[in-house]
Amino acid sequence: MDIELEPCDPVSTTATGQRILDAAARLFREQGIAATGVDSIVVLAGTTKRTLYQRFGSKDRLVACYLQSRAHHWQSDLLAALAQALPAESLDIVYDHTVRWAGDAPRGCAFVNAWAEIGATGHQATAVIQAEKNWMLSLFTLLADGDQRTGRLLHLLHEGAQVTASIQRDSAAFTDARTASHELLPRQS
């Protein structure tokens, strides 16, 4: 299926910066953003605080880069899978990818978690979170043949399933949301 969306830009950094970013990503996913200190990140990355600050400037910028990197990988992987799919398979591809990514993120969606921790505070990551959610809304609107209301409903079902699956440990939330999504798009069922 030809989707007219591009993934967000990847994060550009040095090899050491990538080690720091990888370490931060692991700790943010396991412990949360606020609970993860810079000291823990540099120990896991095998570097120093000075190097972290030289590469990223602040923990806030590191958080924004972590989410930008995650968005880029998610969006690129999803678009690659959708490019190989027939239009009737596209909704299932989105849910299959979501279920796979959720299996690797026991605390739930990185963007929802980050928003819960930093909210609309003016944090550097706020714009990254909003951009990723807007990208998903655009994707669902495209899957709904441009119908904005249906796209919004598909997006709400998807987001709700992610939150329910992570908080209640209920993987059936994805199955239920997928079924309801197909009911919104009967021509693609």
C-alpha cells in the first residue's frame, strides 16, 4: 500500500552519543524518565557526565532525542511493512506492529509514559510526543480514505488499546480495538 507519509528524522549523533542514547532508552523504558538519573545513564553507557552533556546539552534534550529516535524507528518500520501490504491488510499491519512493539515495552507506550511524566510543561520532548501522535492520526486518516472523523476514531481506539493493555495487562484490548476499527471500515474487513 502506498502511504503518503514520511517518518520523522532520525537522531544524528556520534558513536559515543549513540551509546548514551541507547543506555538512556533502556533505562527510560525500564524505570521511567524521572526515576532515571544521569549517573545511571553514563554508567550503563560506559562514559562520563561531561560527555553526555557535550553530546546532548541536558537530560531534557536527551529525553527528546530518545523519543525522536523511537518515533523514527517505529514510523520507518511501520511504513516499510505497509508498503508491502494490500490496502485491505493495512489496519491489521498497524495492530500487528503495535502488539509486537508493546511486547517489547512492558511499561506501555513510550510517548504516553513520557507525557504522563512531563505533560504540557514546555519540556523539549513535548513537541516530539505531539508530533508522533499527530503522525499516527494522519496515518489513520489516510487509512480511512481521508475521512478525518473516522481517522480520529481509529486513532482513539488504537491509543486506548495501548493504555488499557499496559495498565491493565490486557492484551485483548488490541484485539477488541482491531475488531472495532474494522467495524468502522467495513469495506476493508
